[in-house]
Amino acid sequence: MSVARITEISASSNESFEDAIKQGVARAAETLHGIRSAWVKEQEVQVENGKILSYKVIIKVTFVLDES
């Protein structure tokens, strides 16, 4: 039997939503072991003078807890 946990993280990119997602999952993988899935909860952009400055995502990451 395995037990999973879900944690919420935010990540941003100056390039795209896709890049923000990739960066967020990559960073989470540095400290969370057993990542099984991730889904985007929210997306938003920072705008200045009618131009997009950055892309931000809120991601829910599911990972399996280590057995004790």
C-alpha cells in the first residue's frame, strides 16, 4: 500500500505557461521524491503597458510518501 500527498507550488517564467510548469515541476523534483503527477490549478499573467511581463502558474503536485 502506498500513501500519497499533494502539495501546492507556484512558478513563473518570462517565456510561457509551459515553461513555468516545467520549471515548477523540475524544482519540486529536487526536494520531493516519488512525484506521480501534477496539474495546473491556476494561470495568470503579469501585464505592464499592455504587454505580458511574466507567466505564473499554481501547480498541485502529487507524490508518494516514503515508507517508514
